Amino acid sequence: MIERIVPRYVAAVDAFADVPVPLLPEERRVAATLRAGRREEFATVRHCARLAGQRLGVAPFPLVPGATSAPGWPPGVVGSMTHCRGYRAAAVAHAASARAVGIDAEPHLALPAGMLARIARPEEQEQHRALVARDGGVHWDRLLFCAKEAVYKVWSPLTGAWLGFLEATVSFSASSPAFRARIHRAPPEGAGAVPTVLDGTWLARRGLLVAAIVVPNAPAGPGRACPSKV
């Protein structure tokens, strides 16, 4: 499903159920601290990431959370993982093709009461009212959360810093499943050139919402990656 909203040079693999797969030694130490159900999704989403990496010719690699919870990808590779109830996915690209990848998946349900006010800036709350009036078939509040998670998953590896929900404004296109995020926080000193505007795409399917942002690095040739599913 995630492969529908990422460029062809990004390898995407997803799963709709956990699969019994082994973890690498570095990952087993982290998994040992998790409850049983969480361990299975932890393993499955890393299996997706390694399968995606194989599509790019990348050898199996461990993925261990870092200081900002983002996993450490091997040299020359960028990627993102996501999991929610009934869905796990990973998207991976060569660093020569993309500077960063951010994906997120959420159940296509309304946010809990009061949560929209915690994640949405005033202009986004106004946009939400207009979107609901125009198309009540989409849970736009949950989609906003999903898009902002994808924004964070791009910002974090580019800057090594956290980004709050209210430090970005997401605007949804009126004519296509696309969105644009404007960052209101300056990157930390030493982070280099970090984009302040990020463009993404989204999809509602099979009771899920998925969002993706890819920051390109250089034009990718055809056939660099083949999407796959577990």
C-alpha cells in the first residue's frame, strides 16, 4: 500500500500481519525490553525494512532506535518505518537519491476528543472545519496527525532534533491527495541546509491512512527499486 505514494526510486514493503522472523543481535537487546505483542511488530517492521533494502542491493542491517527514537540506518541509506494496528511498513532509498524519507500509518478513525486542539495550529483547525464540510468521508483530524508524524520522521534525521506538532503547518490540497508542510522552527546550528517546506502524499485504503514525504537528493534512474509486499 505504501508503495503507491512514494517515488519509484524508493523501495517499499508492507505487511498486514506480523510474521515470525528473527531479529539481529543488536535488535534482540532492545526487543527484550518490550512486551510480547510489541516485540512481534518490532520484528515485522524491521523485516519489511530489510526486504526493502534488498530491493536496493543493500545487505541485511540492524535497526536500533537512537536518541530521538529514529532508527539508525546504514551508511548510504535513508528510510522510515511505521506500524499501527494491522499494518507495518518500511520505505528505503539510497542516500544518493533521497536525503530523507518519512512515512506514517494510522487507523482511519477520528482522533480522541480534545486531541485535535493539541496538534493543530489555529489555521489548521480552520482548515479542518472546511475539509469536513467538503468531504466528511475522510477523518481529516487523524490524517493531519498522520501527515505531521511523517514530517517529524523527515525532520529528525535531517537535524537530529525533535519537532513539536505545533511547529509545522500542514495544508491539504483541494484537488489531489497531497499536502504541504511549512516548518516554523529553525534547524539547530550545524544541521546544514534543511528544507522549511516539505511536500507529501497520502492515501486512505483498507481502513487505514498512510502519508509519505520524500526529500529528493538527485534524480533517480528508472528501475532503481521495485515495491514489494510481505
